[in-house]
Amino acid sequence: MLILNAAVQSTQPDYVALAMVLVLAVAVAVMAIRKQAKSKNKKEEPVVPTVPAEEPRKPVAPGSAGQVKLHNVPPKTAAMLMAIVADKMQKPLNELRFISIKEAE
């Protein structure tokens, strides 16, 4: 009789488990709605460009003509070459503009 009684009771639905599943589903839905509401209220921050900005130009000394690019030439040798060119042209060095100096091989 006990076995038959247990078999009859197991065929009835378990409402406690169903209620727990429903409460869990409602809790998950409430959390999802809150998360969406927070993301809508949050202001979007502007995207900062990752490309590095150009370096600001350094002020040049009065009477100079800017920068000189040196390619495999020490600065002392470049200064001597610039002085020789200015002397041969009979011009002041600050009136000449050297763009780059490279050793010819």
C-alpha cells in the first residue's frame, strides 16, 4: 500500500520547483532591464583618436633657416661642410638653407 501511495503522489506536479524557476526567471529579467536602463542613461564619451598628433614646431633661432637632416654624417662634419660652402659662395651662413646632408659613396 505504501508503494502504491508513493506512486500516486509522484504523478502530481511539483509546484514548489515550478515557483522557484519562475522567481529565478523574473529576477534575471529584472536585472537585464536594469542593465539596459543604465546603459541608456550613461552618456557616451567621445572617442579619443589614437593617432599621435604632430609635434609642435620648435621656435627657430633668429636668422636661422630651420632644421637640417643628417644622414650618416656626424654633426661636427656637417657644421664644417656648411661653413666651407658658405665661404666658397661668399654668403653669410644664416642666409643659406641646408635641407639635408648625406655622405656620397
